[in-house]
Amino acid sequence: MDKRLFRQVYDLLLEKLKNKEWEEHEKLPSVRILAEELGVNRLTVLRAYQLLKETGRIYVKEKSGYYVLPEKQREGHVRTKEEAPLHESESESRFGARRSAQLHSFAQALVDPALLPNRYFSEYAKKVFDLYPKVLGTYSSVQGDEELRSVLCRLFARTHQLHLNMEDLMITTGAQQAIDLTARAFVQSGEVVLIERPTYHAAITIFEGCGARLVPVDIHPDGYDMDHLEALLRQYQPKLFYMNPTFHNPTGYTVPIRQRKLLAELAERYQCLIVEDDSFRDIYFGEPPPPPVASYDTEGWVIYIRSFSKYAAPGLRVAAVCAQPPRMNLLLQYKYQMDNGAPLLNQKVFLLYLASERLTGHLEKLRIALGIRKTVMEEELRTAGWTWESPQGGLSLWVRLPAEGGSAEEVLRRCAEHGVAFSPGNAHDPIRELRNYIRLSYSFVNEAGIREGMRRLISCSGVPERA
Amino acid sequence: MDKRLFRQVYDLLLEKLKNKEWEEHEKLPSVRILAEELGVNRLTVLRAYQLLKETGRIYVKEKSGYYVLPEKQREGHVRTKEEAPLHESESESRFGARRSAQLHSFAQALVDPALLPNRYFSEYAKKVFDLYPKVLGTYSSVQGDEELRSVLCRLFARTHQLHLNMEDLMITTGAQQAIDLTARAFVQSGEVVLIERPTYHAAITIFEGCGARLVPVDIHPDGYDMDHLEALLRQYQPKLFYMNPTFHNPTGYTVPIRQRKLLAELAERYQCLIVEDDSFRDIYFGEPPPPPVASYDTEGWVIYIRSFSKYAAPGLRVAAVCAQPPRMNLLLQYKYQMDNGAPLLNQKVFLLYLASERLTGHLEKLRIALGIRKTVMEEELRTAGWTWESPQGGLSLWVRLPAEGGSAEEVLRRCAEHGVAFSPGNAHDPIRELRNYIRLSYSFVNEAGIREGMRRLISCSGVPERA
């Protein structure tokens, strides 16, 4: 579609509306008919109608068509969910929370779309169609595009001290699919799964969903209590341990190298799979993080999940899961059942990203931008006298609420009235406690939004700011 | 990446190889170093190396690099799996069977990539990035892009007599993911699932995988034995009935309208969900097929799965699953667990396809091309005196083997030596019998390939051709 053409159609319709060629509440010509009349693509007309709807000129009746919105209604035009502009709707939280001018959302551990190289990436991604003219006509294999797997293996060897064969790596639709695959492939109902406390809320849902018995392992700023962990391994003989040892979600903590080596040993000794979710490795503010636990694994007891696209092109949903052959075969079997392989287009677009130094160079800028946002959020917390452990990477802070303000959920309710959102601690707790903690993500809102939102949050927490 | 640049790099390297600038078995410069030397993108070098590998000039050692292939080895260069050219490898069957110059594959119910509008589609798809500049930076909602769902609802209303709200429709990564979702959402281990006999082999795997007890329902050229079906519903009180009533896979049969109406009634009466997989509706050779069973459903007992992208851009993996609110909520919950929503890029590219009459017009040509291939295959079968029921649509024939040749699997083994493949009947049978039937897909091989492959198949079947 030609953008100028779209604009012309839009302007034409706007002119006609202004000239009152149609009456108030009159039905506009159907998309199909108008497209034929104007000799343009239907999508061009559809988009023009949508923009007119978004700007409050017309309205839509489901299954009927577009109608002229009366002028007086236009003045007081309040956007309902259905009428919200397309792009805003698309950039809403996946968990249902909507972004509005008023909402200061610290609830989403997602990168602010304004920090992503969207336009440049799009320009670049078009080249995929030149380079791979059959990319739309071709299925990927279940395991994923060979070229991408090969490039990722080289990347892991170079930067993660992780040496894999292409056969040990599968492409998934996001890290979440990889977690779901491990749950389906390796956990039977009633089996014990160790899981960090706190942890990624979707992992709790997934492992509970397959009937696992969750046993929590506390994570501290300096990692795990390894003696206690070994006691749990001995006592419960768990099937697997789901962990996120690098800039952990929600705390941002990182498990130190010496524990990583020991974890790989313990996994083998107690025949407990480690599922290492490495989704935040790219976002560090000081030194790059230590190599993954998987890099110390010699016997195939660590399944490594690496998320990528979220920091550059989250729309692509490209992640990888790595496992040794017998386990990989089982994962492949479930991946085959589940969707028969990730779409090839996304894999090829991501391949081009990896090959472009200019694009991957974006990460450097992103780290700086997120580091500034983190600093701003921490300044506000410090002023209020709150307590938290400052992490060296990731997208969030794990913050203890002052005792006087009530539980996280109570504070969240009060905050909601003031357009502030965050993730309450119990959502991250496999045993649904930790009610006096909250996760504050600094990745989605800009600096001014963080200052304003934090001040509202602190005031809602029921504790006056310190002088 | 600039294609001319890629060609220049390739030609440069080829020249150097011809001039023996490197010795036999000498290691070539790494991709990274050569890219720096030539001042080009690494991917350009990688692609050039791959093309040299594909054409038998160089070889690769895993984790080491590219090496000069000696001339004498080049002459007898036989492609191993690892060395196969990229695009050929990608267009191989998802089930592991490889296409080679010799292989006449009737095993894959996939459309021959040569019949797809790849190049034109690619040109068109690039426009998505202009129209939706943030498409790579944006997640889709779990349920799928609103614009696409709205267009699909209108399409279903116009062409399927199926009237849905946008909330009743979810986008999935292919129909297979939709089947897997219904199995996870609605079937508990030990529950009874009715399934056609024969049926789609992946559906057997999926429902067996969730512990269902499969009860077969024979499908005939004129549909089901409805009295017998009702008796099964009464006897087993099944949780759901997975069916593919329109150009059924593997037989091509279509359930008649009167049975469709009755099926919707029976589903409600016996509280048995119908999961209607409608993956072949677009491929008809005479009249368009009757409306789906779902169009006769008034009480929400039919879950409707519609596959789309396979006939135009299979790489996109876009399908839809439709269900009424309470069931849709459960499907959404599992979709959230499974991958948190299909990638937005694919949905937007597919949206442009639906809006383009020139692109959707491709289906008309595809029907003609496939109709010719079907005719050719049937001519060969007729000459051999084999028996089958000629279907009015779909991608395959369901053929009874002559008794003298042994089981389908025995014939398949003999055929494999002659480069012919098909899908044996027992793979499609929930009770693993039907050993004297085979599924022959006419969609993947061109007319000449069908003639040659069918002659080999018939000769391998152990029955001499009739005079």
C-alpha cells in the first residue's frame, strides 16, 4: 500500500465529512465499494476509515459498517477500548493492562517501544525478502532454521563459553514457549519441581499447570544457600529446578560463578535437570554477567533457554532452547505437536539482525538508556527511604514496602486510582506470600514518567516522604 | 544485504579458488575476518561461503570453519544432509522425508512451492513495514491482532455463513497449534475422544498425548453413519469429536449438509464438543464446499479451526480457532502459557494478503493447477486398475492397494528404493490398522513427477500393469 495514496483517501474522506456530504449517523459506503470506486486497495480504505474513527470523525457498528459521528459527540469523544487507536492497542501490556496518557506502568518487564530501533529495523528487515525470496513459501523445520541455529551456536561459543552443536539448539516462539515445552516434556503430574522464590510469574502458572508440586528455593543477592539447596535435592529428588540465575526476574540478583559450577555438579549428582532461563543477560549496567550455568555442564543436565528478540524486535518472538540429544528429541516431539516449528520469516529477520553490527550495536545504547531510568527510579526510592538491593542488570527492582502502608495488593488498589501500576510480590511467589514486596520495572516508562509515577506510588503507599 | 554485493563476494572467492590461492584442505579466512577485510556485512560472507559449499567448492567443519574441497572430491560430490543447499533443506517435509532429484514424494499434503506466489508476495509483504512501522517492536495480544480478527470475522460471515464476534476468534501458529490447544484445554487423561477413521496423523498423536481414549468413527464418501455415531455418543459420552468434514484428510470426502445440521444438534444434545478442523476448504475442483458444521451451531458446541496460510504463504503459519466465550477463555489461558501470542509480523503480512484481490486471486489458479495434478494421478491409477473414491477437493487421494502386493508398509519399503514416498494407511488410523490403504498427495510434485512416480509405485506394488 502506498502511504501517499492512503493519505489521499483519508484527506478525501475528511473533506467530504467536513462538507457534510453525508448526514450525521448516515452509513458510509462499504470498504469494498469505496475501494472499487476509487480504484484502490481495500486495505487502504480500511485504514483511512480506521484513522477517521480514531480521530473521532466516524464510528463503527459491529457487522454493519462505518457511520458519521455527530459533531457534538465528537467534542466529548472519549475513546472506549474498541475505539482506541490501533497502535496504542497493540502496544498494550500482554496481561491486559492498558497504557494511557495517565498510566505510569511499572508492572511490565518490557522495553519501552520508544527505545527500540523500530524504523531502522523495518528498513533492514525488508531485505529478508530479497535475500530469501521463498521465505513466505517455506516451512521452517520443527527445530528451526539451520542458518539461524548455526549463527547462534557461534554466538554462544564466542560470548557465553557455551559450546553446542546445531542439533542441540531449537528455536521457539519466545522463552515462554520453551518453558512450557520443558514442563510438558519432563514433568509428570505429582513430581517435584524446584523453583526460585520469588520467580517469573508465568513459570509458576506453567509448572502448576502440569501438576507439578512446587518447592521454593529462596534467592538472595549473593545467590542460593547451597547447603539448603542440596538438602532439598536429597529430600525431594526433584525432577527439575527452574532458575533464572542472571539478573533474575523479579529481583535482578545474579548467582555467582562459584555457585554456577557447583549447580552443574549438583544437577548431575542428584539427576535433577536444571532449566536455566537466561532472559536478561543482555541488559547489564557494569560488567557483563558470568557465563551461564549451562557452560559448566558437561553431562547434559542443564537445559538452557535464551531469550533474544525482546530487546530489539519483540514482535519477532525469537528464543532458543538448548539441550543434549535425548532430551532435545523429547522437546522436538512436543514442539512438533505444539506448532510444528516457528515461522521462518521471523527467524530470517532475526538472523539479519544478528548479522548487523549496526543493529546489535543498539544494545549498547539500550543499556545506557535503561541504566539512566534505573538511576531515576532508585533516586526516588532513596528519597522515600525505601529498601531494595540494587541489581547490576535486568529490567526491574524488587522493593520492600514500608510496613505502615499495608500489603502490596492494598497499595496497588490505591495506586490504580492514581494511574500507577506495578507487579505485587505474591504474584511472583510460588507459595503466594511475599505480600510486602513489589516488582517495579523501570524499562517501560520514560524518566519523567518514572519520577511522577514513583511520587504517586510513594504517596499511595501510606507513608509520608521523608523531609 | 545487497544482492549484487553478495554476488561480487561470491565471484571473488570463486575466482580465488579457481586460481588456487588456497591449497586443498586449507582453511579459508573466518567469516568475521573476511567481512572486515572486504568491508562487507558478515552475513554477505556467510552466504557466499554457503553457496560455495552448496556448489561443492568448499566444505565445513563444525566449530572450525570452511575449507577448500579438493577437485577430485568435488567431481564425486554427493550431498550429505549437512551439505544440502539451504533452500532445499528448508522445503523438505516437516516429517523428515527429504526431497531429492530422484524423490517423487506423494507423502506430503503440502503445496508445491513452485505453485505459490512467493516472489510477488514478498514484494507485497515489504509494505507491511511501511504501513506498520512498529510491527517488529510490538507484541500481539494473546488472542491475536484485532485488525486481522476483524477482517476474518467479516470473511467468515461473507463466505462461510459463520457469524462471529471478534472475541470468538483467536489467531494460532498453524492449525496444529489450535488442535493442541483444544486437547490441552478440554481433554483430561482417560476421557473419550471420537476421531474419524482414517484421520490426520498429527491429531492422533496430539489426543493420544493428552491421555485420551480414542474411539474411531468411520468416514465414508457420503459422510458418517449417523445412527452409529449417535450410539457412540450415547455409549461413551465423549468429551469431543475431532473431525475434518470438508475435503477430509486423508480421504478427501465431504460430509453432506444434512449431516452437518444434525451434527450441530447432536453435539448439543450429547454435550460433546465438535472440533471442526477446516484445513482444505479452499481447494475445491467443482462447486465450493458446503458451509462448515460451525455455521449450524447455535449453542457454542462447535470449535472451529480454520487454516489459511498453507495455500499462499505457508511460512507465515497463520490459522484461527473460533469458540464461544467460556471455552475461548480456556483456550486463551493455554495460548498464554504456550507462547503468549502469535508474532505480530506474520499476522500483519497475512492481513495484507487478505486485502489484496490480486493475491487471493492466486487461489483460483492454484485450484486449477492442483486439479490437473489430481487428474494426472487418477489417470495412472485408472490405468493400473486400482480403486479409490475421487474427491471433489483437498490435496490427496485415499487409495486401496491391490491385495497381491502386501501391506502399505511393505510397498513403501520397496518404493523407497525407487525414490517414491507416500503415507501408509495405518499412520492415519487411530487403531493402527488400514494397512492396505495409502494416502497419495498430488500437491507437492509436478505432473511429470506424478506420472513417473506413479509408474514406479505401481510397479513396486507387485502387481503388473494391466494391458
